Amino acid sequence: MLKQVADGVWVRQSEWVWSNTTVIRADDGLVLVDPGITGAELNDLADDLEQLGLPVVAGFCTHPHFDHLLWHPRFGDVPRYATPAAAEFATEARERARAMAAETAPDIPLDLVADVTPLPKDNPLPGELIEHDAHAVGHAALLLADRGVLLAGDMLSDVLIPLLDPRRSGQEVAYPAALDRLEAATRHVDVLIPGHGAIAEGDEIAARFATDRAYLEALRRGEEPDDERWGKRK
């Protein structure tokens, strides 16, 4: 079921790793951000969207991990955007993403997985794009300053540790830099929507940054972080 978290912004959470789909009302219809994750859940999401009475006009993938690259025919044949770097990566890794979806997300339309297009420079999406180098290639948050909302992608979760991309060097620098950019953006928001986990509001937003910075600082010192979120190193 969709939960309204701000004016024209709704969230629906999957049972799989607490994944969040965000629905944004734009001028001409609805924008779906990271819809997921099983075929049954996407079908239920389509039912919820019908209740809103507006067409889906676009999709947006915050980053090119398979669980953020999903779609359903009932959402329509509309542009599904990602940053140029994310779109390129998703296209090159499409078969791997589809294999992971087949294994993890029952009844997903596999032919629609990772079918994304580079976001044009004029940015047809509502809000401001905040692209950075943490967690995944071409990762981007979406700031809806007029509604007081930041969609953080796979950052600032209360259930997942900061996951640094092991395939890229420099993540120990890129991740704190990304947090700096996102923290600056939160000066304009009251609601933070992570890709996984609970929505943060008010003082909880600052607490999310503090928790992730403490985790990264412990890693920098070569210590095992005192952090019980899912994904902790064994």
C-alpha cells in the first residue's frame, strides 16, 4: 500500500530488504523511482497507481543495481531514466542484472530489467539531481526541495550499513564526499527516503548521517564498526 509522506510523494515498501518504491506527482503524471521488487508487488503497485488516477509518465533508477532496475508492463512504455554513467553500466551489465532478478524476484518481467536511457541534460524529472560516486556507478539522489523531500537511493539507511563498491578504488574518499553533498541538500528537507529501510524525518535525518560517518570513520581506523545493521562484515 502506498503511504503519502509529503505533498505528491508516496512510498511503498517491499518485503525484500525493506526496498522502497517512491511515487512522485509531476505536472503531467507520475514518476516512479526504483520500483520493486517481486512481480506480485509490482502488480499491487500498479493497482495502487490506478487509485491515484494519474498516468505514469517516467521512471527513474537511482543506481544500476538489479533491484533498482525493475519494471512492469502495467506501468506503461515510458522513458526510464538513469544518469548517463548508470545507464551505460546498466546496459553493459543487463544480462547479469536479469539473471539476478530471475533468482531473487519471482515473476519479474525479465525483458524489462535494466532497460534504461540516459537522463538528458535538461532533466525532465521533478526536482534536482545530486550525482555522486558512492556505492555504485552513476548513483544519484533526487532533491524535491519544494516538497521538503530527499530521495537518497542506497544511502543513509537504518537497516543497511554503508556499502562501498569493492570494484572501484577511492570509495573511502568518495563515500564521505557523497554524504557531504547529501547533507547539504537536507537543509531543504523534512523527509529523507532511503532505498531500503524506514523513512527518516526531523532530527532522525541528522542521526542517519552521524551513524554512517561513525561507521566510515571506524573503517578508516582499521576497526570493526560497532554497527548491527544488515550487511555487517562477518
